[in-house]
Amino acid sequence: MTTAISATDRYDRTTIGFHWLTAALVLVLFGSSLLWNYAPRSWGLRWLEGTHVSLGIALAAVLVARLIWRLVAGRKLETAVGGVAALASRAVHGLLYVLLAAQVALGFGLRWLQGETFSFFGLFSIPSLFDSNRELAHQFEQLHNLTAWAMIYLVAGHAAAALIHRYLLRDGVLQRMLPMAG
């Protein structure tokens, strides 16, 4: 039987919204990068690249808003587990934030070192802050890709842990972050 949780044991709606929006953006960005790198050239890759860049800008904005919300207004909940599991939980969450911030910074740096502007779905542009540097851009691209894969592996572990809490431990941890209790 799954443990029932009260409204005060759940994260607030804004925190939950930021969590799931971040998750969706990360997965769509990762998927679009795979398509972009492995799709046939006839697939309109310029459109896919523009969408990836635009969603990267959106992820940067969501990350900043999420961090501000977490610091000033978000509901703070105690870690639902104790001991080593609590330490692992805090470490994973901290590392996810570090990887998200690094990924955003690397994405911006990569684009700027390629000497290109950012366009957000054609609504506005962010000009390059640096002169083009192909060698450094290549290094940023490698780090951007490595960080993406590290983040995906960590996200998969995070999701697996949430499912373990839901279906094996039945302790209500997953329900704290679900849009609707269940």
C-alpha cells in the first residue's frame, strides 16, 4: 500500500511546474541533438538546429527562474529518507543543478565561439560576445556533448530512484513532485 501524503508534504505547484518543465526541456533538447547529429541532411537540419538553440535559451530562462524561486519562495521539504540515501539524494540533486548550469553555459559559449548569434524562434536575437574561435568552439562542443550524456545518465538514475520509491518502497516520495497526488 502506498503511503498517503498531505498537501503540506508536497512541493508547491510552481516548484512542481519548474521540475517537469525542466525535465521536458532536457529530454527534448537531448532528443533534438540526437536527431540533429544522426539524421540525414535532407531533414531540414537548419530548422532543427534553430529549435534546439531556442529551447536552450528557454532552458536557461527556466533554470534561472527555478533557482530564484527555490531560493526565495519554494516550499522546502525535509529529505524523505535518512542516512546514506539522504546524502545520495542531496548529491544527485546538487549535481543535476551543476550539470544544468554547465550545459547552459557551454551551449551559449559554443554558439558564441562559433561566431553565431542566438535567435529565439525568430522573436529576438542574442549577439555573439566573442570572436569566432573554431578550436575552442570544438572543445566546448565536446564538453557540451559529454555534459549532455552525463546529465541523461543521472536523470535516468533519478527517475529510476523515483520509481523505486513509488513501486517498491511505496513511501510517497514520488507523489511529492507529481502534479496531482496519486
